[in-house]
Amino acid sequence: MWHIAKREIYDNLNSLRFALTTVLLLGLMLINAIVHLQEHPGRMQKYHDAATKSLNRLKSRTNLYQIAQEGPGYLYKKPSSLHFCADGGEDFLADNVHGGFYAWATDDLAGFWQLDYMPATLNRQNIRPDTIKIDWTFVIGYVLSLIAILFTFDSISGEREHGTLRLTLANSVPRHTVLIGKFLGALVSISVPFVLSILMNLLVISTASEVRLGPDAWSRLGIILFIALLYLCLFLALGLLVSSRVRQSAASLVILLLMWVTFVVFMPSTLASIASGFSPSMTYDKFNERAIQLVNELRGEYEARLQDMKDPVQKMEFAGEYVIKDVTGRERLIHEYLTQQHAQIQLARSVTRVSPVVLVQHLLEVFAGTGFERHQQFVENVQRYAREYREFVTDMDRADPESLHIIGTYEGMSKKPISPESIPMFEDRLSLGRDFNAAAVDLLLLMLFFAVFLSGAFLAFVRVEV
Amino acid sequence: MITTLIRRELLDNLMTFRFAVAVFIMLLLVVANTAVLIKDYERRLAAYNTALKTERQQLQERKTYSSGSLDVARPPNPLSIFNVGLDKRLGNEIWISYAFVPTLWDARMRGTTNPLLNLFSSIDIVFIFEVVLSLIALIFAYDAIAGERERGTLRLVLTHPVRRGHILLAKYISAMSCLLVPLLISLLLAVILLTTSTAISLSTGDFLRIGGIILSSIVYLSVFYFIGMLISAVTRRTGTALMLAMFVWGFWVLVYPNAVLAAIAPPEASQPRMVSAYEEIKQIWEAFDRERKQFLANDAFPGEDPDFGMVDVDPNWIWGSGHEYFHKDSSTLRYDYHAVSNIDKLSEASKPQVPHAQDYYRFLGPQIVNAAERAWLVRKQALEAIFVQPAIVDRILLRGSPVGMYDAATQAWVGTDLRGLRDFFEAARRYRRTLIDYYYDKNAFGAEQWFSADKGAVDWDSLPQFSFQRVDVATNAKRALPDVCILVMLNIILFVIIFLIFIKSEV
């Protein structure tokens, strides 16, 4: 077997395709590294500036009512240091959630803060042509798979055409050994330039002092490399499968390329468009209408019943109740709106898993800490923090015996000064454990694809006539 | 003789397996995507129609001239199904006000159901052609010469008294006529699907535009066939030719369009230029503000409050009193002043103030229009230099690949390119002039109705409606012509090179 693998490797190393592959991969990875070095410090700087500004504003508040009413302000998503691995469409995902108020105010009452998920401010100034970002996902998902096909399409049909396959099999070599040998040969000869280009990429990135990769990042990179190789194996197995089924190598290439184009280039977006039609989400107009209706209803009810009340404390309690009801109602609606949007995306993402390139894209996004999964994680972090923040307000109020404990009104809440250190601060985090859970299905599907293709190739090759 | 050659080649190509697969895949992709795209267009059109309705409604609710700002919506382009270009990306609703010159940087996006859907790239018909047609052309071409040479049939053919040029021509004609089959059938199916949709009605102009797309597609296809042939002519073995062809395809279709901008992107919005332009605009408005304050100081009515203490009868009417403010946004160089007053019913005590207010607004209105125009002159140039120029350079870089040229040509045909989109904003600016003319016509700036609806609400019915017509086919053709010409020239150059190589090559 090693003999066959070695022969394959030697064959490949001298070929034109090996040279072209090396040049292509090195060039792409170099571009990727340089772009990352140019963009990443700015991105980090922007995040730090914005987050610090937001924190400082929060710390400047000393009054409990102000804290409870104005809210934590903008909460920012921390950019991943592995952004170069997967861009994840971060441009289309919001980088912040606003925990603030701007709903309404009367003379003595003001609407409380709520979490407001603004969509990403799509860069409408941007009239430059949009292109696919050159990240690892592109290099692996598109380029590497194409290369895998170009290396394997003739590995069996070509040899059969030349008659060398018969020669090989004339020796007492079991067929599966030949197949595995060919597989390993192709794997090694593509892995060499691929791993080289990745090493060069990481070398360039890690030499820059602005970009620091921690041990966590390196372990993530290791996992990403493993996924990339698995994906490569998948396409090699597919190539071998088609190559052993089809008599002519030209026909085998045509089939493989058209399969590749369908699965890699078209399937993800076509299926996503079809699937997103199945679960339409609330339109913005509808949402807006419901929000206005909700606010007006509560307001009307409040004003109507306030007329009959005489006792100031009772009035205050009623006002507090109204404020809380208003904010929970609005937040529930916003949450529903967001959940519907996320569900629509989630469905489209699940359906597109038929395409292996989508699997690898999901996996890379998860481990690079970008993309939709990561965005959902960020939203969850924000929601957890919002609960913490509200609990903090209640606890502080409860701790003050002088307070009337009517949250929602200025007069009814504790007036004790709050030390800025005690206010909970938001910090966005990534956790590897959670990522594994998110990735498990995709990883399994990828392995399943590989197993199916490899056993298919095996069966096809065993039954093939030489 | 040449007809015999063509017939032979044609039969050779038509009967192949690759031809069948190519046709099948093309049809599948085009039909599936056209159906999706038509649905998407219908959704956008519905959103546009709602926008039209609400816009009209909103305008009718404005009771005074000063609050008479209105939104106008951009209709989705039905041909965006072929090449979506910027049609879905740039804002589709723009605010028209006498105080502000609208640009594409101020437009809003309306009617997108779920902004997160942008995570999935959208595919249009031209993209399918870009990827699949070029691939099929190369697959047809790679063994055109190298294969015959390898099999020895080339020598056989040349023993007959045939000119070498004729052989090339025969190969080209037959292969192209084969390749046109999937192209034309899939386009035909797409057009049939389009006409069955009730939302889309294609005009004669649209059919001519589709004709333009077909023309560009044929030229594009032919470029890739020639590239394949060139590779086939220079290589000895089909294996090498195939490998080279595939890498050329991968590079030009997949890698180059995405990598070139990352590798040699023109510099981002230059900060100093931005700051200086913003300063200049700011000065214009500050000068305006000084004059405004001076007017108020010289006015018979003491104090600075431009509302002149006018109040509404109903104290709860939140928007009753006027509000004057500057709208500033340095990232798009926006800086404008708005004076909106929307008093529903004047209280008795405010009545004596009315002539003062009229004087003030008679002075202010033209001043605002004037300052807005002057600021626009500065802003226009700066935006052009900061945003438009780099975008144009980007598109020039993309033309390093035939894919870029083809994309640009088809976008120009359907009118979803930058120029086509800017036509809309040009129309919006013209409409703003219409609004201002209407104000002058009605003598609105000094009228009481400018700030209060005490004497009845403004009747907006006599204001002409906004309508946007896409440019005519001739203009589209003119815009597409340079790219089509370059593609044609590329064809000729490639053919000449192949011819020279083939003539000199040993069989």
C-alpha cells in the first residue's frame, strides 16, 4: 500500500497541477494574512473604544433610578481574533445590542430601558462591488475542494485508460489496498501545499505584534485544520467514487465539476432562498404596528384609571406597575420579532446542510467565533446580562429600608448613592465547550458524508472491470 | 469542405455525454433559481406598493407646508432577476424635503423582511452563466486541438487540401452552436417563467435588454471557448490542457474576482478630504445660522424663540410647537437645517404673533434652500471623490477577468449598475426641485399655512406625483457597449493568436 501511495505522491509532485496548487494556495493564504493584519487592529480598536465609552457612561451613574431607567446602554460584541478563518458574514450581523430607553416620557414618568436588537447598519454607503471574503472558509470550502477533484478525477479512470491499472492489479495486491494507496497519495500531495500555506499564513499573522493568538486560539486552529483535512478527504473520496464508476477520465471530470458547481456554488444559496420562504418572519411594518398598538393601549388604560385615584402612594404604585408592564410588553414583542428572524435563518441553515461546503462553513465559523451561531451566543450573553442588571437594581432597592420599593418611579425607589464598582458590567465571552455542542451535528454529518463516499468508492472499485 | 468539417465537429460534440450533462445542469439551475428570484421580486414589489400607499397617506396627514417632507420609493427592477447588481443593496426609499438635497447615501432600506437573510448570498441568472457557461466552454475546448493531435486525426484531416484556418473556424462554429443550445434554452425558460408571473410585465424595451444580455452572454461564452482553444493549441497533451484549463477557470472565475479587491484595494475614504469637506459644509450652515439669528435680533419681536410664543390650543399635542434642528452626520457629510412647525389650531393669544412668524419664514425658507444648494455643491464633489471614485476603480480592477466585463455589461443592460441606480437619485433631486417650485408657486414660504393649519390644512393634491422611469434601452446599450466591445476585441485577439500558433505548430 505504501508503495502505491509513494508512487502516487511522486507522480503528483512532478505534475503541473501540484505546482499550480501550491502557487494558488500560497497566494490566497498570503492575501488572507495581509488583509487580516490590515483590518484586525482597527476592528479591535473600534470595539475597545466603543465598549469603554459605554462602560464609562454606565459608571458615571450614581442614582439607582437613573440606572434602572436608562439601562446599560450599548453592549458590544467582541470581535474574534480568528476572524481570518471565517468571516461569517459579520457585516450583516449587528455588533451591538442597545439596552437603552427612548420610548416615551411624561412629566414625572419615563419609559424604562429595554433590549433593542437593531439590525446591522448595512453599509449603504458602500457602493463598491461585493465579493466573497478571502478567508479560510473560502480557501478550504471552494478552492481546496476543487483541487481535490482535479487530483482524483483520473486516478482510476486514467489508469484504466492507460492500461496501467491492469498492470498494478496483475501483482498480488488487493483492490482495497490500491484504492487506499491512491487515496493516501492524493491526500498527502494536497496536504503538503495546503499545510505549508497555512503555516505561512499563521507565521505572517503571528509575527505582527498587534495580533496576538492565545493558547485557546491555537487549539481552535488545530481543530479547524482537522476539519479542513476531513473535508478534503470527503472530496477525494467523491473523486475516487466517480473516477471508478466512469470509464473515461474526461467524462469523470465533467461529472465531478458539475457536481462541484451544483453542491458548492449554487446549492447553499438556492436552498437557503427556498427554505427561507417556508417560515416567513414578521415584517418590520407589522412589528411597528404592533408596537405602537401596545404602547397606546397601555397608555390609554393608564390614563383612564389614573383619573380615579386619589392616594399618592397608590398612584405611584400604579405608575410603577404601568412602567414595568410597558417595558415587559415591548421587550416581549421585540423578542418575538427577533426569535422569528432567527428561526427563519436557522431553518435555512439546517436545510443547506445538504451541501458539504455549508457544513465546513458552519464548523469553521463556530470554531473561529464568528457568524450566526456566535451571534446567537452573543445575544444570549446579552440577555443573561440584562437579567443580572435588573436583579441588581431590585436587590439594591430591596437592601434600602427607606425605599418604598416601587420600581418604575423616581420617588418610589432607593435614593442611596450607588458605587460604580458594584454595577454589573457586560463582557462578551466565547466558550469552547458550547462550541463543540453547536458543532457536533455538523461534524457528524461531515463524517457521514465522508464515510458514505469512501465506502461508495470502495464498492465501485471492487466491482470495476479493468 | 468547411461544411463537412462543421458537420463532423457538430456530430462529435452533440452526441457526447458532456453535452447532455451540461444542458441538464444549466436548465436545472436556471429554472430553480428563476422561480426563487421571481418570488423574491414579487415580495419586493409588494413592499414597494405598500410604501407608495403609506407615503401618500403620510403626505396627506401633513397639515402645514413646513412639515411637508415626503418619502419616495424606488421601484424594484424586474430585470434584476438577470443581474441583481446593486438593486437590492442600496436604499430604496429617500426623503424629499426642500431643505435637503437627497443622495444615495441618505436612502433607507424599506420592506426587507429579515435583514439577516443577507447572510445567504443571492444568485442571479447571470451568475449561473458566469460560472457554468465558462466551465462548459472550457470543457468543450480543451481537447479541440490537443485531442486530435494526440489521436492523430489532425494529421489525417490535414492530408486533405484544407486550410488550417478553416479547421479552426469549423471547430469554433460547431462548438459555439452546441454551446448556444443550453444557453438559449435556459434563457427561454427563464423568460417563459417571467411572463407567467402576474407581477412582471415586460415591455418591448425589456425584451431588447434581454437581447442585450443574450448578446453579451454569447460573446462571453466565446471568450472562454477561445481561451480553452488557446490552451489546447499550446499544449501537447490533453491531460495537461485539461489541468491548465481548469486552473485558469478556477483562477478567473473563482479566485480573481474575490481576491483582487482584497489584494489591491484602493484606499478607504480618505479622512482629510472628508474632514475638510465637512468643515466647508459646516461653514455654509454656520453662516446661514448667523444670518438667521441676525434676522431674529432685528425683528420687532423680542427674543430668539422662532416660534414667537405661538401655542396650540390643545396642550397635549406633542408635535404642536415647532422644532428647529440641525441634522448632522459627518460619515456621509450630511449637515442640514430643518424648521418644522405643525400647529394644528392657534390659540387666541398667539394670533398677533402670526405676521412675525410669516416674516421670519418668508426670510428663512429661501435661505435654507439656498444654503442647502451651496452645501450640496461641496458635498457632491466630496462624495464623488471619497465614495464613487474607489468604487469605480474597484470595478475597473474586476475587469481584469472576463467575468468582470460580462458582469458589468449585463448590469448596464438591465440597469442595476451604479449609474442605473444613481439615475433614481437624480430623479429624486429633480423631484425636490419640483417641490420647491410648488412652494414658490403657492407662495408657501410666507403663508400662514407654512407653520399652522389654523386656516385649514394644506392641499397636497396639486403637488405632482413622483414617478421614476428607468432610462431607455439606447442609454442602457450605450452604457453596456464598452464592456461588450472589450469582450469582442478579446475574442478577435484570442482568435488571431490561436491562428498564428496553430499555423506554425507541427502536427
